[in-house]
Amino acid sequence: MTDMVIFTDKFKEAVSLDIYGRSYSLAKAGNQCVQCGKRADKFRNVKSAKEYTAMATCQHCQDKYWGGLPNE
């Protein structure tokens, strides 16, 4: 891994522990949401699944953050 990837992973870990009280790496390893702690294995589309790989947030928490689908 490059130094930047290692730094980014350590940053995500520190921020998630500070803000959510949950480990980013443990959430990812257990297919859980770092925000709410629920299972994070069902996503609306490929874009949402990719968002999980980057931020470890479930569909519900992504919808809360990004505003959900129009008409929801």
C-alpha cells in the first residue's frame, strides 16, 4: 500500500471512532454500517455499493446523508 492509502485508512478509522464510536475497519470487515451499526449488504445500485466500500455506510444512512431518492 502507498503511504497515502495507509494515511487515508488511519484517518477514516480515527474519524469514525471519534464521531460514531465505531471502528471503520471492523465495520467493513463485518459488513456493518459505521454510522448505525446495522448490516450493510443490500444496496440500491452499484454507485451505493461503491459508496459503502469507501465510507462503510449502509443504504439507509447514505440516503439520510445524500437526501435519498427524489420523491422519497
